[in-house]
Amino acid sequence: MKKYLHVINIGLQNNLQYRFNYLTRTLFGFIPLFAMLSLWRTIYSHRNGTGDASGFSEAQMLFYYLLVAVVDVLTAVNEDDWQIAADIRDGNISQFLLKPVDYLWYRLSLFFAGRIAFIAMAVGPLAVFLYGFRGYWLWPASAEAMAVFSLSLVLTALLQFFISYAMAMLAFWLLEISTFIFILFAFEYLASGHLFPLDILPPMLKQLLYLTPFPYQLYFPISIYLGKAAGAEMWRGLAMQLFWVLVAYVFARLMWRRGIRRYSAFGG
């Protein structure tokens, strides 16, 4: 484990060189978030107190998007798939084939280093933004919900990383994988709850989505915090999230093994 801790240390140093980029990315990320908050405030103001929307009160709906921003900062994959694909395309993975370093764990270490550096830069602006909307802040449904929410966040980060890693493995077969990455991002954005809570969808479609890994990349941990998933439903969802993490991990390993068989590099 020492070598991977060393990788995290080096990754932190490298990522902190781009701290201004992280800061500006965080600040510009508030623009669409502010737009969504303004949109839903307008929608609820025109409802004239006629009730909740899809089971969400105005405070819950606005806090949902604030929590989306927090979960994104803690778990989102940031260009790791592009970097992995570049390593394969440029032949940089050759060095890992000759050393006692597992490339997946190497990239996972860099992923966590990147998250730590990003959080360090984003925590200040994010705290100021959340303070501006402090009137909509909600406490977790229970202490148990908060504990399970924290565990679900870890699984969310792992799930997002393993899926991105497996997608990047397409670089063994294809010269350019950007189209596939953008298609996956579009599905994730819609089906994970980034754009809107999945409760807005018809019940049948929501149940079908829960059979895919996408809701567990964002919506599920938030639903635990808000108390939308509680009791037996919460534990079933956590078991399903763990299942998809294991599936994504196995699939990532399989893609690596099949890809490395056709990989070849020449020169010194």
C-alpha cells in the first residue's frame, strides 16, 4: 500500500498546481446551479401554495440541487477517463506492465488525490454559496440516514470511477473514444438525477432506471439524506449500489485484460 499512498501524495502535488483552474471551474459551476434554483423558485411561486411537486416541497427541491453540487464535488470523475485513454493511446501504460504496480489502483489513487485537491479549492466558494441559500438547508432525516449517506457517497465515487475506467479501456480498440464518453455523460446526466429528481418521472420509468447503475451515481445517496429512501428500501438500495460497484469493478478488470492482449508498443 505504501506505493499507492506515494501515488496519492504525488497526485496531490500535481493537482494543486492547477488549483486556479479548480477554483474557476467551481465558480462557473455555480451559474447553471443558480439558474436551476431560480427556475424552481419561480415554478413554486406560480403554484400559489397548492402543494408539493412530485413529493418535494419547495425547500426540499431547492436543497436537492444544493446537495447535488456537494455530491458532485465529493464524487465526480474529473477527466480521468480522458487521461487513461491518453495513456493507452500514447503508450504510457508500458511502464506499468513491467513494474509491480496495478494500473487500476494507480489510477484510483490519482482519482482520490484529485478529489482531495478539488475539495480543498472548492470548499470555500461552495460554503459561501450554500450560506447564501441557508434558508433552504435541511438536516438529514436521521442519524442513521446520515451514516448510510456517507457510506453511499464512497460507493458513488467508486461506481463513477470504475464506469469511467471501463469506458476509457475502449482506447485499446478505438483511436478516439470521445463520442462514447459524451453519450455516457448524457445518460448519466439525465438518469442519475442531475437535471431533476427522478421522482418527477412516471413510476414505471423510475423503477426501470433503478435496475441500472445510473441512479446510484447521484440520486440514491441524496434520497437517503432527504429520507425519501428509508428503512428496508434504503438497505435494498444500498445493496443494489454495492452490487453495481462490484459489477463495474469486474467489468473494468475484464476490459483491461482483454485490451492488454491486443496492446503493443515499440521503441524505448
